[in-house]
Amino acid sequence: MIAVDDATPTLGAAPACRVLGLSRASLYRGRRPAAVARLRPAPPRALDPIERQRVTATIGLNGISLARTSDGEPHMRVRRE
């Protein structure tokens, strides 16, 4: 990427990328500043931590983690102490 940046002023972006075998999209994507990760706000109807703990205790999810696999199937795993 540095070599393309060095060659761009004299050759131009397209020829420099072609010679070095780099996609122009990769060049421009690398120049863009990194996106800042933002925290998502909690939904207005979200349970507070105490209510959430009470609900999970009521339905018996203590010690069980729920997740989805890469193909979207639900998966339960029991945590062993």
C-alpha cells in the first residue's frame, strides 16, 4: 500500500495499482479513516439488570447460554462451574 501511495503522484492511481497488482478499491478503502464504533442505545422497553436477572432465574436460564450458530440455528450450552 505504501508503494502505491509513493507511485500515485507520478503515475496516477490506476496505473500504480495495475503495476503493483492492487485493487483501486483497496487503495481508496485504505485511505478512508477507520469507522468509529458507536454503542447502540438501549431500547426504550429494555429490562434493567435486576429485572433481567429475575426473568432468567424464573424461566431457569441460570448457567445456560443461548446463541445462534453460523447457519442461524439456535444453540444452547450449559456452563459448568
